Amino acid sequence: MVFCGFSLGGGRPAARTHTGLRTGLCADNICMVRLSVLLATNVHPSRLAQQAQQVEQAGLAGAWVPDHIGGGGNFSGPWWGALASLQAVLAATNTLPCGTLVASAVLRPAATLALETSSLRSMFWPRVVVGVGAGAQQDAAICGAAWPAPDRLQRYVQDFSGRAPDMPLVVAANTPRNVEVAAAARAGWVTTGRFGAVGTDKIKYLEVLRRTWDACPPAGPSMVLIDVPEPSPWRGPAAMADELARYSGLGFDEVVVFRPDCYAGSIGLSYQQAAELASPGIHELNRGIEKPLSLCGPTATGESVRS
């Protein structure tokens, strides 16, 4: 099975599928970029499960859940746990690849995240991908935790990778330094660009990050998230096609959008219609891959935990 460029049974990829900026990547109304959905956990996991089923039926690339204690000013209602929500989404679907976007270094020690996500991957083999990031400042404030030092993300990624070396990994990076961290780990890279930047300002900053990524040794796929303060890509087919073409032209392999009701404004596009605009053919099950016995790598004593 392939998810955002990863062979889910085979760990992390050895190379990217492109180099540099690209143009002319849309033909016959289809953009050569995958499209997946971030299912914000401000609704009950049972509702997220229903949304995930719709994403799967539409043939979109996958579903993600964020990891926050609260959603801040952009979201209303209670905030449900990321891993409980992820398990509900996985249990409600059959072939849909799912993951965290992203698990927070502020909230979760790398050791416990490796254990929990490796357990989920064993239960729902091989559909689990883990996204990790430095975390959100509002979560650090709620927890009374210090905001991570500049090298915290690098150390966190190294710790997680050492405990779950075969886990497909995506690293959130909005600075050139952290883009290099993602590339060094041979992980995928996801970005929102500079915080608060929209329109031309966002694109210019993404071009800077993109050049950093392309200058690094080959790593995993690159992804961009259309954040909630931005105009909704769900306004209609033209709006979604414009977004896919824009980020495909910047060289990104996958565009991630929040579920439609998270954005302001009207919804003029279904999951099925959105899937018809994006690159198809991402659900390929590799039946020759065997499930590994090691659950989450070596323990403190050097022995492997067995499932």
C-alpha cells in the first residue's frame, strides 16, 4: 500500500519522486498531486469515523488527525484525544491510510509515542503513518511545559526513529533548519509555511523552504497543509483545482486540507468531486510484505518487544 509516497509495509523511502520546481502538472482537469484530509478532533471520534469512511469511499489519499489539547480560536467545542481518534478512524475504515499530523513533542515523549503508534500499526497493519512536530505554543502553555529549544525537534525525531525505525514518518517543519531535520531522517516533510502568512507571502516563503528541501539528500515525500485561516478550498471545483495546481507547481507531492466544515464560508464540493481533481491511483496493497514481529524496537535492556 502506498501513502503519500511511502510503501507502508516497507518503512521509509530511499528517494523522492521529483527534484525542483515543476510547471504544467495539470492535464485533463487532474493535478498530479495527491489530496488527503485532516480530520480536526473537535468533534466526537464517532463523527470522525463517519468522515473517514467518506474519505475512503471517495478514493482520497488518506486521513490525518491533529494532536492538540485545544484547538484555539479557529475551532469550537471540546477537543478529543489524537490517538483515540486515530484508532476510531482506523477501525471504521478498511484500506484508508491514516496518521497523526502531527503528534506533539510537547505532549508526548518519543518513547510512549513509539509504543502507542507501533501498537496501532500492528493492529491495523500497514495503514499507520506517524507525523511528528515541535508542538503548539498554546499546548505548551496549558501543560506548563517549556517551549522546545531549537534542537528539540531533531533530538525528538532521532529518539522516535531509534525506537520505531520502520515506521513511516513525516516531520512538520516551517523553518529551513527543521526542513533539514526531516531530510536527514529520510522522513516526509509537511509544512504550513510561515505562521500567519497567506497568499503571495505564503508562496514566497514556501519557495524558500522548497529550495532547502531540494538541496538536501533524497528523502520522503513533501506535503503542504492549507490551514484554517486561509480561504476554503472547498468553495467549489475551481477553488480546489487552483490550490492543487499552485502546490503541484511548487513541487509538492501532496496537499492536505481540513475537513470542509472547519473552514469559513460555504461548501461547494464533495469528497468525491475533490478526489476527481487530484492524482489517482494511490491505494495499492503490497500483499508480499510480511508483518514484522518487533513492535517498537529495542527496550532499555536491548531486547525487542514482541507482539
